[in-house]
Amino acid sequence: MQAVNSTLSGRIELSASGGNQVAPGELTDTVVYFVPENGGRRPQPGRYTMYTQGKAFDPPLLIVPIGSSVAFPNNDPIRHNVYSATPGSAFDLGFYGEGESREHVFDQPGLVVVNCNVHHVMQAQVLVVPTAYQTRADASGKFKLTDLPAGRGVLHFWHPRAALSSLPVSVPTGSAIERKLVISKPRVAR
């Protein structure tokens, strides 16, 4: 049974460890997603684009539903070789030049690190979520997920520089959810 307009909301706080610092605006990189135990809408795969330009990936982070395809058009006057060595999600699009594009279907949930075999400083991340219920935190750390199915599930909190954090919840819940994530990875230079 699916409840109409069931909502989970709350606030994320970032702190840093190991000499790392939280950069201004970094809260908006936080992704919150809910995986219901039973029921709910299936994620709808889509078509997304991550450009290679200026010897960088743009955007450097994509959140996509499982089964989605991502195109990697080359806007640089040089060749690129987009690939991932992520276990269970490895792929290699081969060498291709300016004006050409290759794509890949992301059919496994989790984080996929994307690189260029030619330019080793190029790195991006694709977070593949197994649910239709996902959002990003705003600049103040607030998040809100709406139209959730009633019942139990797991709320996941992900940030590119923190460990994945999960919380079992029941929908609806009577209070806002507060979660603190600890930045433990260095910021990647762009």
C-alpha cells in the first residue's frame, strides 16, 4: 500500500577530520535517497550527459537512476579514452576525438569512478541509485523527500568525500531527521 504525500525531511551537517576542510557550498553535493523495503515506484532510467572539455569532466558528479545511459561527448580538440575500473561496473569507451561521443549504461547500483586513460588528472563520479526517491541537500543542509510509500526502508546519505551512511526508518516518521557526515577524503582539484 502506498501512502500519498508521505515525506521524510531533515538536515545534513558536514564536519571534517584528518586535516580536511569543508568548502563553502559543499553541502549541496550531499545526496539523500530512500530505498523502501516493499513497494514504491521503480526508478525510471534516463539519458544523461557528462562532457569532456578543458581536460575535465563536466559535471564532475552525476546522480542517475539504475539502468540510465550517460553520453560522454568530447568537446576538446584532443582525444580522450573514458573508462572505469570500478569493480562490478568497469567499462572502457576507447579512444575518440573532438565532436565524437560514446555512451555507457549504468546497470549496477553504487558509486562508479570515471577516468580518462589519456589524462590521468581527469576524474568524475556517477552515483547510480536503485530507487526513484532521491534528492540533494540545499546550501543549508536541508533535504526533503516526498510521495514516499508507507512502511519501512533505508535512508542513505552520500557525499563524495564521506563514507556512505544509512539509517533504517519507517514512513511516515514523526520528526525531522538530523545526520552528521564526516569529510574524510581530500578535495579533488578541478
